[in-house]
Amino acid sequence: MITRHRVLAAALALALCVFSVLVAETASAQRGRPDLTPAQERMVERLLDRMTVREKAGQMLQITLNVVSSQTSDATRPHILDEEKARSIIVEYGAGSMLNNAETALTPEYWRELIGRLQKMATEETRLGIPLIYGIDSVHGANYTVGATIFPHNLTLGATWEPELARVAGVITAEETRACGLTWNFSPVCDVMRHPAWSRVFETFGEDPMLAGVMAAANIEGMQGDDLSSGKTVAGTAKHFLGYSLPRSGRDRTPSSISLSELHDTFVPPFDDAFDAGVRSIMVNSGEINGTPVHADPRILHTLLRERMDYDGVVVTDWEDIGKLIHWHRVAEDEKHATLLAIEAGIDMTMDPYNGAFVDIVVELVEEGKIAESRLDESVRRILALKAELGLFEETVPGPRDRAKVGTKAGAEASLQTARRGITLLKNNDDLLPLAEGTKILVAGPAADEVVPLHGSWTYSWQGTDAALYPDTPTVYDALADRFGKANVSYELGAKFNEPADIDAAVRAARGADVVVLCLGETPATEKPGDIGNLTIPWPQMHLAQQLIATGKPVVLVMITNRPRVVSAFAEGLAGFIWAGHPGPHGSTALAEIIAGDVNPSGRLPFSYPSEPNELLPYDHKASSSIGGGSMEQGYNPLYPFGSGIGYTTFEMSDLKVSVPSGFPTESDSPVRVNVVVRNTGDRAGAEVVQVYVSDKVSSISPRVRRLRAFEKVDLEPGEAQRVALELDAESFMIVDRNGRTRYEPGAFTISVGEMTHEMTLE
Ligand code: BGC
């Protein structure tokens, strides 16, 4: 059973005495702190004692691989390390960390050789021989390694509502990343999807803080395991702390305005869950909140993170973000001022990809008395401790032992299974799907015979747009032709992502088919290159859809895309709608299995699919969004709501029972128990997600209409019924007040599961 699992013990103890509690002030053992032996602790302290200020500043510096490369890699040329440039960064500046690939994926063998050469320099040519820690974005598998397992992106993973799949993805990603000699993963994204147009929507686990937190925590547990020196695990990074995913303009790294209450209610929880899971580092949001760039905000990086959330892992900046304090945010006059602001705010390491000036600046700042050396010690201690925990002092040059672990059959199976369980069927008029053998299918649209939208960005290269890099991935057309037989499946492009193509050919082909499978989407893109000014599907694709629908043939839309593009101009006319997100290299196989009925789809949307470009409300909006109409939900008009999804069977939920322990929640810390019977009323095995929502009727800060507070996915045979039991802890009934404090206010609540509701009053 999935329920909220924050650190509530201290808050509840307090709740027994007083009514309002400050949940976040729950001091526990510091979270994110490496688990070191006493000998390792002593080693770290001895090193710190011996280090000069310059060496300490060096440990806080992270440089990108491109800077030390004489040739970056692509499909046609291999990467070449420039030893002299590397020596300057590692030996002269004493950089403690490096990151990134150099343009495209490298083989595991080359990764190990490369890391080995860099580590040899760090350990043999520097005074103290401190190994480097190398960071990489293995965000959906070891995606910068040739031949590695690639998983669906997080949004599709979120749609499974199965934390076990997130955990397995974490295990496999870690094994394959570590097999390359890489030990630090910049993943998972803990941002919640709050602006559907944002270019990184596909990297999130969706719009709900609880779902995102549960999936992120499971992923971290898988990735980090119990022992970070095991040779199979890597340190994770919860990113991007905090409030990155609600840029007002919808464009990446642009300002957010977020109230304290919303910050704590919506954005903090997934990080809190990640900290509970022991994530060893965080990466900072590149943007600004309420006028202060997060990299310069001690209220977020110190007071909230260190004091209130009790987090003691490594804090790394995002890409060149000290520099952005000058040129983007304009809160600093020069590098020195910016460096001072970021260190004062609380960063431990600067991802200053292109140069080592940071080191000289920090030395100057310490010499001028503007930064205390003890402040550097705090950061360097965390960095050294992480290196020690990862075993880097023992095995500096990665050995060959893990050669066989990259791109295994088990990995491919796990990726396929994730796609099968995450792809979400939203509409299926007259049970059109699954399609019978022998159905004549036209596969059309720009994502139909393309591999890049299946993978998405962060696949081999940053933007992931080079199809030549993964020639073996079957397209949707390939997979359908394979499943239904070549003679039954035809293909027409009909439209490119942003340009028209031969639409008439597609219309002609549709007339000769029984069904059209229309694959729309967008070119993979992330961060700034993924910014858009219009959430509506580009017009060439819209026209194609309209013309195909006008043929009168049933059209099943398959969206293979970064974010939910608006399709209101033709949604009504669709016979079927499948949302796939970026389902990964096995996504096309999973789609063909779903279309053929070999797999009964069980994904549930982890976000609200907008019906129109201005209909962007999340499901947990405020009640006043409905002003002007009678219904509480009137302001929420998505094309498909959060949590929706259908399959090829039907489910019935009944007999909702709620038992509230006496004195809950102020005098009892036992949870509220919610029970419901789920029955598979169709004739196929299938899975349903039981979603438990709580609505607070009245509170001192306007309540959200409802919040997801517990869920569980259950697999049922035809006719089978199961009583599903879930628990709601005290926090499920709390609000975050205007000062950002989580607290309990007595009153009336509604618990809802499916169509059933239970009203209750708590003292
Ligand atoms: C992204 C991060 C990523 C980092 C390193 C940044 O531009 O925002 O998510 O981890 O680059 O590649």
C-alpha cells in the first residue's frame, strides 16, 4: 500500500499536546549524510586538516568534459581527451569533480578508460591525491552510454503508479552507470509538473506532489541501494530544489511567483520524500522565486534545506548558475559578487562547466575575510564524505568487473514492462481497440516512423534528436507491421512536426484502411531549446488529424511527446486516444501490444491533460477557480483529468469503509483506515489504481478541492474482487498555512474513492 511517509513522529508527538503542529520541524538524524565508518570519518577530517584554502575551493569545482576534450564525439568520430587541458583543470585548479558526456554517448569501455585516466591524474599528480567524483545525467537509464538500457521518461513511469517499477529502473540505471566508472547521478527530477507548457514536463513524475514523491523515493532507493561502495549503486540527486517547474511564462528558467504556502504544500513534499529515501545530493533550481534567484537565496538553501528539512547532503548548483546571477538574474555585479552570494546562500559545489576561475575567486574571498574558511570546510567535508562513501578512495580507477552489466536482457524487459504499464488509454469509442487480426491499419503522422520521439531528450545526446544514433529501435510503424503483418499495415507521413507534408497521400491511404493510427507529437527537446509559445499542437499536425477524421475512418491518436499538446480542434472526432509520453526504445512494441490487445493498458494520467491553451489548472486547484458556476469542479475542464485512464476491462468500486481511531489525529497517531472493494467486472485481466483523495471543507488558507493522499494499483483476473486497504496519516488532513507551516485544523473532511465519498468531522 502506498501512503504518505514523511517524518512525522515528532510532529505527532507535539500534536498530542497542542492542536497546531509544525510538521517540518522534525529533527531526525541528518538526512542525506553519507554513512561512513569511523575510520572513513577520521580520514575525511585528516584530509581537511591538511588542505589549503585553494585545495578546498578546488574540491568545490565541477567542470564539463568538453573543456578537457580535443575532440568531442558523435556518430562519426570518437571522443579524444586532451591530457594537457585535463591536467590544467585537475592539477592546477584542483577540480574535485567533472560532469557530462562530450556531445554523445560513449561505450562502457571508453567511459572506464576515460574515468581511469582522469582519476589517475587526480590521485597521482595532485598533492593530496583526492579522487574526482564524476557526475552524469542518467535520467532514464544510463542514457549517455552506448548500448545501455533506456527506460521510458519519468512522466510515463509516473503513469504506471507503480513505485516498484521506479525502483527497478533505479537499480538497473545505477548498475549500468556504475559499470562505466560513473558514480554520481543527477537524477531523479523531484519537480512537480505545474505548467503543462514547460519544456521539462516529461522529466517529472507528474503534477501531484505525493505521486511524484513516492516514485522519486522508490527510484532513489533502487539507485542508491544499501551500500554505495557496492560497485552496483550510485549516489542520486534530487533536482531542482526548489520551485523550478512553475515558471510564470511557461518557459524554462524564467521567474516563478510562488506563495510560501504553495511552496511548502506543492514543491517541498517530493524533496522531503527523496530526503527520507536518503538521496545524497540535490541540485539547485536555476530560476528565481518571488524575485530572488534560488542560487542566491539562503532562506531556501540554508534555512529551509539545512535547518528546517535537516538535510546534510551535497548541494550542487545547476549549469553555470553562479554566472547566471550576473547575466540572467542581475543580482550580482561580477563573478566575485555572484560567488559570494551563492556560497553565502549555501551551495557546496559549483557546476561551473567551462573554467576554473571560481577557485581563484574563492581564495580571494577567504583572504579578504568575506568567507570564513570554516564555511568551505562544511562543503568540502560533505564532498569528501560522499567520495569516501562511494569507495572512490579505494578504487580510484574503475575495474573491468562490470563489463557484462550494460544493456542486459533483464534491462530491456524492465523497460518494456514499464512502457506497457505506463502507456495510458484515454478514449476508446465503441470498444474499437483492441484491433482484430487482419485489420487494415494506416499508420500516419510525424511520430509514426521516427525513433527520436520514443526516446526523448537526454538520450545519447542532450536534446536526443539524432535518429542515426539508435538504428535498432523499432518505430511504431515497424512494431505494428511486425504484429499485424506487413500486408495489413501501411504508412504515410502526412505532416512533419512543424511543417506540412503530403497530406493528400495520407488521406488517400486512410480511405483504403479500416483504422488510422495517427502518431503525433513534437521533436524531443528539453530546457531552453524546448520552450514553446503555444501549447496547441502545431497546425500541420492539426490539419492532418482533421483531414483524416473527415474521411470517416476511425482515427486513434497516439501522442508521443514531451508534454500534453492541446488537440481541442479535433479531439471530439477521435475514435481513440492513447497517451504514451516518451515511452522509450521498447515503447513502440508496447504500443503494438496494447493496440493488438496482447497487453491490457493500465496507465493512469499523472497530470491533467489541458483541453485548451488556457485550461491549465491542476486537479488540486483552489475551490474559487470555479466561481461563476455551480459546480466545485467547474473551473477544472481538462480534456482528461488527473488519474484517468481506461483499459479493455471494467472495474467497479464499492463498499467504501472508513475507520477513524478515537482521538485522531490530536490524541492518537494511528492512521485512518480506508477500505474499498474493487471488482474486475469485465472478461479480461487488468489493473486498476485505487486513488484516495481528501478534501478539507474549510481551512484558514483556502483549501484545495482535493488532494491525493494514498493509492495502490491492483491486478485482477476477470470477475475477481479484492478488498484494498489503505491508510491516511495525520498529515493527510493537514494544511500548509500562509507562513509555510504544516498544521492541523479540526473540521469537516470528505474522503473520496472513485465515485464514493465519506463525510467526516475531526476534532
Ligand atoms: C540541467 C540539469 C542537469 C545539468 C547537467 C542542466 O542544464 O538543468 O538538470 O543535471 O544541466 O547536465
